[in-house]
Amino acid sequence: MSGIKTRQLTLAGVFASIIFIVTRFIHVPTGAAGGYIHVGDAFIYLAACLLPPPLTYLAAATGAGLSDLFTPGAAVWILPTVIIKPLCCAAFTSTGKLIQKRNVIALLVASVITAAGYGAATSVITGSIAIAVAEIPFSLMQSAASAVCFLALSAALDKTGIKLMIAGKTQ
């Protein structure tokens, strides 16, 4: 992690906090396995587009993991979350604009990783493949909601020149 700037480290902490708050406090419970739909992943995707990978993985795991820890009944999901959320970040790129072909494709990749990862975790945690399969539509709805939120935020942020600001350059 050499070469990481104080500004980037600070931003990673801010993203972890935003991910925690949005995931923990702005969600809709769904399904039989205790899951919920939230748009916290939109901020994970934004972090993946603005920060170097190690900091993105740390922000994603920390923010989402703490949300599971402090959401009643969700602590059982901490381990899957701290594995799945950083994996979702791997397909995004932090070079160029936020909205670009690679990052749009990454939204689809992240939704597959989320559905497959939580599907596998659900089958282990509940002991039921049927429950895991029944949860897939909710997982896909959450991914879709986060994708829409990411695209809206990214469109606005691309206009601000945020990537230059984070890099410490002026427009």
C-alpha cells in the first residue's frame, strides 16, 4: 500500500462510514433469510472507481461488515459480507470517468458475484438450497437499486471533476 496518499486514506474512511450508514439505516427487509435491499453497494462501487483497490476492499468490507454487525439479526452475515463485497469491487476501474463501459459491465459482474455469493452463504447458513434460490430475486433487486443509484451519482460526480480533486489536481 505504499504510495497511498493521506487524502485517499481519509476518503476510504469516509466511504466506509457512508457504506455503513446507508446500508444499516436505509434498507428494506426481504425474504426468509433475513436479507434486506439497500443502496449501500452504490457507494462501494463509487469507492472502487475513486480509490486504489486495497483501500476500496477495506472500505467495502468495513462499512458493509459493520452494518451486518449492528443490524439486529444480521451478524451471521458478517463473514460472507467481508468476502463478497470486496470481490464485487474487482471488476471496476479507477482510471478515466466514473461512467464508462468497463464500470457499467462491472455493475453486472458485481450483481452476479452478489447473487452467487449470498446464495451460497444462504444455503450454508440456513441449510436450505430452496431458501437460497428464493432469495436470488431479492439479491438482484438490491443490485439493480444500487446500480441505478451508482449511475445517478456518477453522472453528477463526473461533471464535477471529482477524480482530479481526489488526485490533488485542480481543474
